[in-house]
Amino acid sequence: MNEIEQTIRELQLYVDVRWGDSNDMFNLALTTLREKAEREREKAKGCEYCLTGKHFMSDGEPIYIFENQIVAQSYNESDNVAEINFCPMCGKRLEVEHGN
Ligand SMILES: [Zn+2]
């Protein structure tokens, strides 16, 4: 359970005990937090571009994500590679774990 889910749980308990589901402000806060939690879950999942390296649409040579890098492949020269922290398509964090 992450920080948002923990907050939702605690706030829901508080609302239930204190107001019995009748406080619009807290119910709105809970709805907003649930939507945020859902977006976070979607981001954590990843997409076909960052999980499988599906090629981005390109007229020429392939562009794809490998680990935390975006690679523009070149048939004639060396590939262009740039480190990225997030998938540009779904927003998943791509930082590679170092050490441990
Ligand atoms: Zn992605």
C-alpha cells in the first residue's frame, strides 16, 4: 500500500466514524485521491513502448525505448541515445536502479 492508498484508507475511516458518509468536502477529497491513486497505478504499469520497446512511428529509422534510454537507431552512423526519466507515452518512471 503506497502513501496515497494509506491516506485514502485513513481518511475514509475518519469520515465514516465522524460523519457517516455525510460530509461532501471529505467525500470530494476521497474521490480526488482515488482518481490520483488510479492514475499512479496506470503510470506504474507502463505501456507497450516502455515495456516491450515498440517502435515509435517514424518515416525513417526506428526510435524506441530501451531501459531508461530513448534510442534513435541509425543504419549509417552510430545510434543517437538519450537518457530519460519517464516514458513519454505513459509517464512511467524509467530510472534504472543502481547498486544494491
Ligand atoms: Zn510507457
